[in-house]
Amino acid sequence: MPTVRALVLDSSRLNEVGVPDNDVRRLVPRTDAVLAEPELAEPLHRLGRALVKRAVNDAQRRVRAGELAPERVTEATLDALPETAAPSLTRVLNATGVLLHTNLGRAPLSAAAVAALQLAAGTCDVELDLDTGARGRRGRGALGALAEAVPDAGAVHVVNNGAAALALVATALAGGNTNKEIVIARGELVEIGDGFRIPELLASTGARLREVGATNRVRLADYADAIGPETAFLLKVHPSNFRITGFTSSVPVAELATLEPPLVVDIGSGLLAPEPRLPAEPDAATVLGQGADLVTASGDKLLGGPQAGLLLGGPGDGAELVQRLRRHPMARALRVDKLTLAALEATLTGPPTPTATALHTDHTTLRSRAEALAGRLRTAGVDAHPKDTEATVGGGGAPGVTLPSAAVALPERYAEALRKTRPAVLGHLDGGRCLLDLRTVSPEDDERLYEAVRACT
């Protein structure tokens, strides 16, 4: 309970301004007295005075409005304080069944990556050789781990996201005043989300696009006929979040690699090696083995790491291309910070990521969790039942692929209420029910999910 000190009032000041003895303002604890409460010492150290003071002021306002007893100001302040000094970000339990939900930050980081972030948040040897005291190679750990994860890569580089990787390639090889062309199939001129489109991204670098084939069909001869003195490279782009079916054809990487210009392949989703659960999803090792000179990908998708753009060159000319990219002035503007490097290295060298775990969890396990959670909720008086569902990869990966999953089905009204809990819970609506899909919820969070639903009952 708050001490009496929190309730000491500045009576003389109130008298000076003519506040009547029975005015509610005389009951409001002084701000400095509340801030001096022992219970607020830790939040003040963790969150800072300004943020805590705002919470105190809000509690004081509630006292004046008759919504809060004066002796509960400290308690109300503690209840209102956020977990971190970044209150605009709220932790969300992803129960949507979308593994890589772009609106939720895509891949959740592993515990190993989070620990690496904490270490790197202070001063660290990100660009220093501690043995010699001289300047060291920036990102040596992350780059070394990436090269080890894809042994066929002749060289690797990292920038701040997947679009940046592609923009750097276009800028360095075809942009500016070079008047060079990028040859790309019409069916691969995709929009990658939030209104951003691959052709506009490439054109913004100063490169010219040479579109080949039709929207649904392209042949090797289309590429060959388009190649000329101004061709900088051939580009093959992952279809991201859609599929074209029916009367279609595309040219495999191995066939494109037989043509003379450098071949750049944007695989998008960040798989570094084949994934048995997603056999049709391209991966860096396979694409390099098929003859691609350069592969670009995202780090925060199926790789399960932080937002980053990965560039992997083949063992021959691809290695030289990566060196050109590293030396280009634009590379500095797209450089990743120490936090990204730390999280990426830990993702590559550490245990399976939450994304990998979610992808490989079997349906029987998910169904058992759903039945157990629904049973506990029914005992607590909640209309909850287990339901078989289908999860998706999301984040532009494995379009059209579904994963058998299981969810807890609740009345529809829970959807809005759960978004307001802390941590917030995001499910999805289906058939008039709010479904909490457990493929995207860590088993460690089942208890939090239970408590959140109970709080909304």
C-alpha cells in the first residue's frame, strides 16, 4: 500500500488560490510526493521520470473526476505503466495462423537472438579487432555464419532489408548513368506489399527494364532475344504472395544460367537450404547450385531472423559481383547496425527459430493443446471448443501452401476484447467464431492465452 507521504497536500498553495475546504482538489496527492513513493523507484529507473510522471498525472485527473480514491493513486500509476519505455509497441500473441505476419513484425526472434541483442545493445567490438586494437571487419561474425550456412556461396553481404538488397544490385550494376537494362519476365513484375512494386523500385535506381514474355507465359527464347549490349543482368523474382495457375510457363534458373549475362535471383522468403515442408519454395543453396550468379533474400521471413537483406554470390563471377556491391557508395547507406548483425549471427548459429518450430510442429500436438486449453476454458465458464484449421506461411512465402493446424474457437465478441488485453491477442474470424490458432502460438504462451481469455469473460 502507498505510504501516508503520498497523501500530503500543499494546503497553503490551495489556500492562496482560493480553493474551498471541501473541494476534491484538496484530496489529490502532490505529484512530487507520489513520485517519491518507494514502489515507483524501480519504474523511474527503468522507464524514466517523464513517462512515470504522465501516469501519475493521469491518476490525479481520475481523482479529480471522482473515478479514483486518492489513496489509490500510486497503485493506479503502477497499473498504467507500460513494460518498456517504448509504449507505442505492444506485445501481441499471434494466434492468426499466419507464421510470418507482416503487420506483427514477421519472424519472432529466438531466445538466442534476443540475448545477442541485449549484449550488442551496449558497446561491443562490432568494428574492432581486440587482438590488435586496430579496426576490424564489420559484421564478421554474421557474415561468417551466413557463408557457413550456404557453403556454395563464394561471397556474402548483408543490407537492411530484402528490397534494399535488390535496389543495391540494380544501382550498382545497372543504375545511375550507365543506361543499362534489366531483363525480367512480365509475370514477375510483382507488388511486394504496402503499395511497393518491384518495377518501380528498380526504375527508381535509374535502371531501365526490358520486359519479356506474356503475363502468364515466358520462354528461354524471350530472354535470349532481349539480350543486347546494354543488358546488365537477367532478373528472376519470386512470385511472393500470389500464384498464376492454368496456362502458364516460366523458365527455370538452370536454363537461364546458360545465357551470357549475370543471373540475379530474388528468392524472397529467405530459405537458405531446402525445406521438406515447403518443397516448392526456392532456397539459396539450390538456386546457387543451379547456376545463379547472385541470390537476394530477406532475413526476417523463413530464415526466422531480424529484418535484413541477404546477398549471396556464386563461387565464380558471383563472388566478384558481391565485392562490387560492397564497394558501391550506396552500400554505406544500406548498412545494417550492430543489433541486426548480432541477431542475425545468433539466428544462424543458434537453436531452431520460433518460425522453424512452428513450421514443423505436428498436427497431433497442436490438436492436444487446443483440446486442453478449450477444456480449461469451458471449466471456467467460457464457450470454447477445439477446431481443426489451416495455417499459412505468410510474409510472401510459400503462396497457396496450407499447414494443418488446430485452434480454440470462441464466440466472435472475444476478437475485439482480446486485442485490448496485455499482452494483446490477435486471432481471426471464421464462421462467426473467433479462432485462436495454436500453430503460431508458442506452448510457453498457452497460459497467457488462457488468462487473456479469462480476463475477457
